[in-house]
Amino acid sequence: MPYRHVVGPQTYAFADLKDLMAKATPLRSGDMLAGVAAASAEENVAARMCLAEVPLTAFLSEALVPYEADEVTRLIIDTHDAAAFRPVSHMTVGDFRDFLLSASATSEALAALAPGVTPEMAAAVSKLMRNQDLIAVARKCRVVTKFRNTIGLPGTMAVRLQPNHPTDDAAGITASILDGLLYGCGDAVIGINPASDSIPALSELLKLTDGIIQRFEIPTQACVLTHVTTSTEVINRGVPVDLVFQSVAGTQAANASFGIDLAVLKEGREAALSLKRGTLGDNVMYFETGQGSALSANAHHGVDQQTLEARAYAVCRPFEPLLVNTVVGFIGPEYLYDGKQIIRAGLEDHFCGKLMGVPLGCDVCYTNHAEADQDDMDTLMTLLGAAGVTYIMGIPGSDDVMLNYQSTSFHDQLYLREVLGLKRAPEFEAWLQRMGITGPDGRLKAHRGNHPLLAAAPELAA
């Protein structure tokens, strides 16, 4: 159905809800590339004003991606929790924004509401929000997950220790892991992006990380970020796998470009659960997403990239993941042009994921050909820390030498903890104290180069 909004003598017309959502989105290069962005700031404001009057129930009857052609749409509609949605079912998108910012929207109320929030609803209300609104609401949303530790508790922020190496060299990876642990990183996961997809090479990486975790009894989990089907095959061969990883997107066609569908994800999760390696919980999946992935695969159906990103969280949600993160600036300036657009996208993604009940973290990052720099990342990282982000990345020197992009360093999380008082996962925090890495206050202790972790390095890498 068409939507219209009158501003003075000008009438702005939008062909359907999909068009209205795209035109209401804050400006970004990906939507311009797709030809769906508003033609002017005036049209953008008119679209937001029009969107504010749309009933939330419209998103249950007007699919942005056709139900018959897309299994993600079917998943969203068929699993919608009508009972959870009932308290806000009478609201418009504008009313929903007001409610989310009110004192009535407590952490408990938002947790109960999450199963009733579709990604399109989350994306729509985010388009009406300022950055401070996205932070204020996301901060109230708490999603707690468990495997060998507890992630997402209030006042905490975890870190993925990312020890990538361009040749998967065991000594180089081991050095990065030990360095990160000595900086207090690794409670989210020790996660390696492998340079090789060969099963023997992946198996060696998994055995390496498992050996370090078992040797020092570290309450954390490891993951080698290979394709879900490869992880399933490795599990079938008896290799120790904690978490199964997969990149996902917000449409069936985009997921097909990754070589997956919902059935494949289910198979991977069942394989990981069969190992029963979790000591505190069974959240065994790790997903990564990013605005622009559907557009880059020519699988966006004319939907704006931020709404499709929220739909990716709907793909993640039924698999009860331990971790989900938006790799916010990784795809490049064709989709998020500069620091301003990356900052906005990171806050939107975190808000939408948390509102939907997904444990969302963020790879605060950019590529070297984007109009962004480390100051922009400092800003986004700080804002996400204030918003209660589940986890961020920890990379040696913030420069990933295998993936060739800029992210956050082992030192950056120390800054956030100092400024915002953020603690680590409690089990990991206790381990750091037992190992003499941190004191009772969570601050690092000087180890003068003779810590037991360092002494074991040659043996671990052998």
C-alpha cells in the first residue's frame, strides 16, 4: 500500500512500506548505491514523520521481502511471539519509540518483549532515534549467554581475542594469544580467522587453542571461524570444537551466497551440542553479520541495508548463540562511507540486536580506503561501551595482519574498563586474579616478562 506525508505545500509519496523504510533511513553510501535512499534531507524527514504514524502491526501483514520467496521472512512471521508482542501491539512506530525511552521500559519488560519484536519493527523505530536514544535503550537491554563463562551481565564487557596470522603459523598465533591473555582479553572467545580452509590445518588450530585452554584451565571458549559445514565435518572427525561459526545475512538469497540455509545452521548447532563441551551452558553458536552483505550479493530485494542487517539477527535468534557481532566497517566505504556513517551503523546494529534479544557485540573497525580513522573508532567504542555492548575485539596493535583492516587493540579494552568501570566475565575475572594477571580491582599487574604463560610458550607452539 502507498504511504503519503504532507509538509506544507509538498506531498511526499512512498510506494510501499519497503520504500518508506528506505527513505527514512539516515544517509549511507550503501543505500545510495542500491538506489533506495531518500533524494533529499527533506524527503528523509518526511519519511520519518510518515513512518512514525505506521502501526507496528503493519509489519506483520506487509512483508518487505516476499513470504513465499524467502525463508528468513517465513522464519520471522511463523515464529513471531504474539503474546510477547501484545503489550505494544496497539502502538505506532512513534509510540513505540516513546515507550522504549520511558521508565516503563525496564530491563525486565524489554526482555519479555524481545520475542515479540520483529527485525523490521526494531529497524523502523531505530530510524526515528538519535544516537543518544539508541544508547539509552540498548543499555537497558540485557542478554546473558553461557558456555564456559557468563557473558552479558550488567556492568561487564567481554573481548574476543583475535590472534590471526597470515600463514596460520602456530608460534605466531600462540604469541598473540598469550599476549592477549596477559592484557586480560579473551573472555568472549579466542577466535581465529584461518588463512587456510583445509581440514588438517583447521584441526591443528583447534587443537592448539584447546590445548592452551585446557593447560591453564581458562574459563573461556575457542573458535576457528570456518564455514559451518567444515566445522560439522571437523566435529565428525573427533576434533575438539567449542563454538560453531558462520557469517549470516538477512535474506535467503544472501545466505545462499554464503553457502548456507537455516537447515545447515541447525545441523551445525546439533553437531556442536552433541560434544557437550560447555560447563556452564549450551550456547554453542557464533555468528557474524554486517550492513551491506545482502547488497554486495545482489540479494537485497530493494530493502535498505540497515533493515536487512536487523533481519540477520532474526536468523541468529532461534539458534541461541553465545555471541553475535556486527563487523560494522569491514565491508568498505561502498556501504558505510565514513566515520559518521560507521558510528551510526554500529549504534543501530547494537540497539536492534539487543532489542530482539540477541547477544550483540561489535567489531569496531574500518578498512584503510574508508574515510575513517582510529579517532572515529575511539568514539564508537566509547559510545558502545556506554550502551552496554556485549563484547568487542582485541587484536595485536589493532591491525589485523591477515584480514588487512583496522579494529580495536588489547589496550583499547583497558581504556574502556578504566573510564566506564566495565568488568570482565566473572569466571574469567577470577581466573585472571588466580593467575596473577590482574589484581582484585581488575587492573593489570606488572609481570616483568616471567609469567608462567610466557614460560610455557615454546611448548605450546611446538
